[in-house]
Amino acid sequence: MFKQVKSAVFWYYLYKFRKRVLLIVLLLSITLFSNAIYADIVEYLQISKQLEYLKVLLIGKWLIILFNIVFSAYLVLTLFKNKEKDNKDKKEKQNNKKEEFSKREKEFLYKKNLRNKADILLDK
């Protein structure tokens, strides 16, 4: 029973946040591939005796890795904060909608007896 509930919760959240989960997996896979590519390029540079480019390559590799890890951490930390911001935005929009009416529109909204031209002509 517990395994079914755990599985249901897991798949619910995976479906709900599938875009972010895919982005995080993509970023972490880029990090792993950058390490493999780095090893190949270092081996090539050692064979061709162009060791002066190793410093630039090392800095580039770590910039890619750190950017991906920091961005993934940011995505994980902000995973559940979207609802709070959305709720605040919705409340602000509702307040703005209430105050958007002009004085003339308010008069028509609260007027007890609305009459159009046809009603006026029928009265004559």
C-alpha cells in the first residue's frame, strides 16, 4: 500500500514539474558530457604538444560545470515558490480590476433603472 502511494506521489510531481525536471536532467548531463569532452581534448593537446591551451580549457570546463550546477540548484529551490508569486499576482490583478471603473461606469453599474433609446421612444 505504501509503495503505491509513494509511486503515485512521485509520478504526480514528476508530471507536474516535468519541464523543470527535464531541464535539470539536461543540465546535469551537459556537465557529465563536458567532463568527458574535456578529457578527450586534454589528451589531444598533450599528443599534439599544445599545452598552452590547457589553462583556457580548464577554466572553460569549470565555468560550464559551475553554471549548470548553480542553475540546477536555483531551479530546484524555486520549484515550489511559483505558486506564492502567482497567488500574489492574481490578488493584485483582482484589486486592479475592481478599481479600473471610471466614475461614469460606476454610475451605470449602480443605476437602478437602465433605459435605452427604444424604451424612451416607447414612453413618448
